[in-house]
Amino acid sequence: MTDIFKALSDPTRREVLRILKSGPRSAGDLAEAFPVSKPTMSAHFSVLRTAGLVSTQKTGKSVIYHLNVSVLEEALLGFASAFGFGENRASGRPAKEKELP
């Protein structure tokens, strides 16, 4: 989960994820959306891949990035459950609130 939150901590990487929400994009198309160098974007892509938030597909000379929504959902659910929010996933019922001392 640390890799996921590290990836989400950067506004450029969050914007890449927002762009990918509308569908797969090539690395070149994504890089053109940002005023930074290609090596910088490559480093951002690497962080997103390491976190499992994106997957890649090689198509000829292009690398196509896909958003892995399930990884993001699991991270957010795990984060919420760590603080007692959300549903009891096994029963489908809301989780009981913990009483504070």
C-alpha cells in the first residue's frame, strides 16, 4: 500500500490516472499533456507501474498504458477499513463502529 500512496502523492501522477480514466493512452500521448521532459514522465510512469496502478501493453514501437482501477479501489478500501470506515465486505453490512474509551 505504501507504493500506491507514494504514487498518488504526486499531482502529475494523479493527473495521469485521471487521463487514463477515459481509456488507454500511449506514453507519447500522455507525455504531451505535461510540460516536463520525457525522462521525467518515464520516471512517473515507473512509479505508477510499481504501485500496480497502471499496466502496459507494447504495440509496435508504442507503449500503451491502462488504468488498473481494481488496485486503486482495493487501496482505498484498505485505507478506509484501517480507520473503521466502510462495509463489512463478507456480510455486505455496514461495519460496526468501535466505541471510544
